[in-house]
Amino acid sequence: MSRITGSCLRAAALAGLLGSGLVAVVAPAASAATITVTTTADTVDGGDGQTSLREAFATAGSNGVDDVIALGAAQTYQLTNCTGPLTHAEGHELVVQGNGSTIDQSCDATAIIDSTDHAGRLELQDLIIDGGPNAAATALEGAAVRSDSELLLANVEIRNVLSPGGSVVWSSWDHGITPYRLTLNGSNLHHNTGSIVSCDNCSAKLDGTTISDNTGSGLSLVDGYPLQIDNSTISNNTRAGISNTGQGFPANKMSINFTQIQNNGRVGIRCGNCGGLTMYSSGVSGNGLTAVDALGGISFSMSERNGTPASSISIVLSGISGNKSNASGGGLSVTPVLVEDGGNTATTYIDRTPIDNNISAGDGGGVSIGVGNYSSYKGSLIGNTATLRGGGLAFLTPGPSSAMSLDSDEIQNNTAGTDGGGVFALSVGSVNGFQPIISGNTATGNGGGVKVGSAFQTTFDGGKYYDNHAANGAGLDLSAEVVKFDKATINDNSVVPAAGTGGGARISAITATLLNSTVNGNTATVGGGLNFTTATSVNLNHVTMADDTATTGAHIAAVPTASVAISRSALVLPITGTSCAGVGGAFNGSSGGFSVLRDATCGTIASDLVTAADPQLGPLTNGYPAGRLPGATSPLGGRVPVVNCTIEDDQRLQARPLGANCDAGSVEFVETVVPPSPDLALKALIAEVKALHLYKPLETLLVLKLELARAAIKANHKPAAKAFLNGFILEVKSQSGKKIPAAAATQLVTKATAIRNSL
């Protein structure tokens, strides 16, 4: 705040006092004085007719007014008087107009500029500060600039200042306020030693500033907030790019925009127990590559406390790449400090931000989340490596309310030394994936693409899970109470070594549902496509499984206590072995009907088709739309009567039906109807009647009429067959809307009439 603004505030206060009837005596505002430096010599000699820089500081520190010290243009002011720094010791404003000049310290282990009154204000403009020797390696506080007052550096270069174990620029307390206690605009601090910019309990702002190539941390704050950094570069410092603490204050937040934080030796951004971080259009890259205690790109710890606002991280349109941590979270690490029952949940949100090619010696090569919820939108986790769990992402927040959400993310080519090549999640409430692409990931342990160690609910809506590798659960290894897949594609995953289980997915759940999904070309020894390992209620509805390989259960292997129900699906083209098999006992399969299967090992009923005929599946598409489109004359076509077609759309979001009836498998298509023989048509009609679960005497009567028609056809007594069919049609019409639903009755009459007319 300038003194002009301060004078206005004092005048307003005086007016308020007078208006209330109180009398106050206020000294008139002092006018600013300009002190022109006329010599570059570092002298104190009142009789020489010259004004040195040191004398100008002494005058400004004692005249009781705001001051401007004006230096000559492009001069060098070498400090040779080693009695101490240039000191401003007054509660007024001092502006130093450098005019492109340099202050060069030649004294050993001596600070350069010191403002000592907390009520004052120091502003340095257009100035170069060049450090001096420090043979004793003395740790100075603010060796270049120390300010107990508000400090602004505008277009200031600070270089070669040595304060090992100390700081180069230091400002004092007053956090939570603006104007900022410490401001750097358009400045450049480089090749210095110490904590380059440091303050205790202060607010700070950087704009258009570079802090680079220093020995030490670029920005080192204690409980500094708010901290705002715009249009700046913090790079090639041997320790942290930015380091801060928060003491759990919710207001302790950082805002970083249009800024690059790169190649800092220990960590890009570190904050202990902080309130939050917002980052927009910024980059954090190449950090943590040289320090033995490296902490990667961003290392943040947060609390979840009662009665305080939630801590949060929001990173939008930015990038976190090529960082390394000797702990967890190569790109981003979020760890807990204090978590109270019922405390407000911390959140981490990543929006269109790639987190790629980071390395962690612990969990989470790209990201490690240990507190709060995590959500990501259209981000990427590519090429990250973790020594332990979660090559791309490790989500380690315990508790039934914790949630991890991936929305349209690409998680590819990550590697984990143990479990979860792409993603590892443990002891969470929910894991949700909406159209993620999870491919090319590798885990030495389990879960090449995704490993969920324990969760209440795991839901994958859409998405591609392919070309992942692990010892078990190559595509996904899921342990949850509820597992759901809808419109998902799980393909070409393989266990390594080959003796593993669950090529596409290994699932331990209370209930597991796959709807409108494709499981294709996966390889394992047990359960090439899917392996169910616990007492599970499994439901496959409109699922296509093809080209899977396993010695036991090419498509599905399950323990006997797992009940596997298959409806309206296509389990075809097993490469090796039977489609379904039990593990440790018989396979417990059942059918909801209208499926097409290569063999009868999965459990069938009359409305299913068991056939070795070519299903005519087209090539798998891993883009959008997804799945394998059958040919027009595929035996999958029209297998599901309209009355039994209860799913509105297919894996490609096409409406069902596209033809006369719905099709088995995940993909709906327009089938070419080849009229079946009358006997086969009657057989299918009988299965359709049974599938309606009608009143038993009525069902028995209708089935009897159709069986008699079949017998008459086989005996070549077509008039008798027509008579039985007419009896069937009349009975159905009489019960339409009564004991037979009207829509179902119409279907039955239409099909029976077509068979009768074909005779």
C-alpha cells in the first residue's frame, strides 16, 4: 500500500471520529522526498558534497517521511564499507529506483539491503543485486534483501548471493492479507545459494518472475498464504522449486497459473498440511532427478478435520511429467496428516492434464492418493513406473465413503513392481470408470490394467481394457462387493507367466454383472476370459465372448459356489478348451435363454442355440463404436424375441431391435432372416412359450398343440399339422390380455401363422 493510500485512510478515519463528536489530533501526512545518489563510492562523509548509496539509506531511515532513492543509470555501486548492510529502519515507504544499475557486494558474509521496521514498505525497481564472498559459509537471513516490512521487487535481478543454510530474499510475517507481504514482478533470481525466496507467515505473489539455477530451494515459505504465482518459471534449483507449510489452515492455499516448475533437484512443489492447490495451464516436469531424498513433481499433505472447510487440489489443463520420487507418487503425491472421523473430505481433481513418464520408488508411479477422493477427466497416465503398487495410479484412501473416479482417461504403458500396472486401489468405497482406455500396462504381481484390493462397488461404464499383462487378472483383478461392467471391451490381455488365472479379468465379488460387453482374445491357464474365485452371483446379459484361450475354461472358469447365469449372449470361438469350466468342482452355470454357445458347458435351456456354425463375427474395434459386428446371416441374428428383449440399446448405443427380433451378444445388427424349417421354427416357438412362464396348465396345453404339430410334420401329415396350429392360434387369441400378455400373444400368433402358411 502506498503512502498516498495510507493518507486517504487516515483522513477517512479522522472524518469518522469528527462525525461521532470525538476530537482527534492527527499529524499531517508527510510528503515523499527524493534522494538522488551522486557517487558510486561506498562512503559516509557528510562534508564531501556527494551522496552515496549508504548515505541515502541512512537519510531515508531517519527523516520521518516516505522516500525515493534514485540511482544513476547503468552504474555499479560496489559496497566496500563492511560495517553492515544498507539499512532502512523506519516505518515509512522506501522506493529504490535502480535505473538499471548494479549493487555489488564486495564484503565477506555481509547482507546487502535490510528493512527493519514492520510498519514500513520497501520497493526495489530496475535493479541488479550482485552478491559477494562468503568464505565462512555464514547462514544469513535475507542475504540480498531482508525485509521486516512489505516488500516488492519489480524488474530486479539477484545473482551470486551466497547464504548456505540461510536465505537470499526474506520477508516477515503477515499472512492471509493482500496487498501481498512479498511481491516479485518481472524479476530474475539466479545462481545464488540458500533458500532463494523465503518468508515466515507471509502472503506472497510472483508474476513474470524467474527463479532458476540456484543452490537451494527456489521458494521456501513457512505458513505462507495466500501464495499466487503467475507467468513465472522456477527451474534448475537443487532442492525444491516451491516449499511451503500450512499448519492445517484451510485458508493456506496456493494458486499457480501459466507457470513452469521444472528440473528442481528434490521436488517441484511441496506443501505440508496445506489447505489447497489450484493450478491452471502450468507444467511440473523433470523434478526430483538428482536429490537422494527426492519427492517428485508435487508432494502435498492434507488434513480432514471437523469444523473446517475441505482441503483440495485442482489441476486443470496442465502437465506433470518426467518427475522422480524416492517415496510414493512420482508425479503427484497426496498424503494424510490428521484425519478425524466425520471430517470434511479432501479432494483431488485432475482435468485434461497428462501425468506421464514419472517414477516412484514406492506406490503410484504417476499419482499416489492417500487421503480424500480422487477424480480425473480426460487426463492421461502414460509411461509411469512404480517400484511397488500402481504404476499409473495408487489410490490408498481407506473408508466406505472414499471414491475414485476416472472419466475418459487414458492409462497406458505403466509398470508396477507388484500389483496394479495401470491402477491400484485398496480399501475404498467406490471405484468408477467411465470410458477409460487402460492398455499396455504391466504388473509383476496381479492386475495388469487395474487391481482393486477391496472396495464396496466397482463400476466400469464403457471403456477399453486391452493388452495388459500380470501374473493373475491380466486385464483387471477386482475384489469388491459389487462389480459392474456396461458397454466395456476386455480384450487381448494375457497372464505372464502363462500359469496364471483370469486373462481378461479375475473377480472376487458378491455380485458381478456384465451387460452389453465384449470379452475377446484373452489368455490364461484358468479362465481365459473371466475367472470367478469366490461365492459369487454372476449375470452375463448380451455379452459376446470369443477367441479366449485357457486350459480350464476358455471363456469362463469359476468355483462351484459361484452361480453364473448367462442370457442373450454369445459364447463362441473358444481357442483352446471348453467355453466354461469349474475350478475345484463342477461349473455352476444356468441360462436365461436365447444365447448362442459353441458348447453346452455353460448351462443351456431349450431357447439357447448350441452350434459349431461360424458366428460370422467381424474384427474387434477398440475405438467407438466398439465390439465385433456379426455378419447379416450370423446365427446370432434374431435369437431374442422382442418380448424377451428388455435392454434398450447395445454396446454401440444402437437401439434394440434393429431387425425383426433382437440379437444375441453385445452388438445389435440388421440380420438377414433365413426362414427355418417348420420343425425348427416350431421348436423355437415352444421355447418361446416356455420362456413366458405362463399359468402351468395353459403352458402345457399350448406346448402340447405345438408338439403334436411337429409330430404331424415329421409324419408328412400337413393338414393335421395345420389343424393343431389353428388350435394353438385360437387358444392364444382367447387368452390375449388375460393369461397371456397382449404383446406376447401377438408375437405367438404371428409366428404360428407363418409356420402354418409355410406348410
